[in-house]
Amino acid sequence: MTHRDFTVCVLLYGEHTTLAKRCLDSIMGVPWLGSVNIVIGMNAVCEDTRQFVYDTHGNRDGSTVFDSEKNLCKYPMMRHMFYDETNGALLTEHVMWFDDDSYIIPGGVATNAGWLSLLRQDM
């Protein structure tokens, strides 16, 4: 598995900048996840969250940001994240989903680049 056949999707909502930062920082803090495709959907986020996302991911190679000032609701935003009319399908063979209140536990199993191979053994 190469890192470019893996996509991380993150859905952010509302005035929860602390949650958004914890989620995105935990992803970027895992060395092997730093080089994967990241798709971020922002549903009616506050300006602090919006600024944080654009500062950290706006020009990052491999990041795609969908920004809606109004709340599209979760599933319509997911459809935007999974398929963009301009760029086509944004996803890869493997997808890891995060809502803004989820994050990677430091030192946890997902911090090991071999965790997906271990998971596949059970499939």
C-alpha cells in the first residue's frame, strides 16, 4: 500500500474550533498520515475554524477543502467530499473517516504505519 492510495476524510461543523484543531492536529501528528490525501468538509464553521483549516491545509499538496457557509447537513456534505463534479472521485481504495469530535490517540494502534496490514489479515 502506498500512502497515495489512502484518503482521510474529516467533517467539521459549527463553532467547534477546539475539536477541529484536535482532530486535524492528531492526523497530522502521525508521520505516515502526513502524506495521505485529506478531504475536509466544513459545514457552517466559524471563522476561527475556517482560518485554521486554510492556514494548515489550504495549500497542502493532497488536501481538498469543501467549504459551505451554510450547514448542508452531514450526508449531502459527504457526497461532495466523495465526488467532486470538477475533479471526479476524490477517494482512493482505502478511506478513514473522522467527524470533528474524533481523533487519533497518541501512541495508539493507528499511529503505526503497519496497522492497515494487520486489519486486512482479519478481512
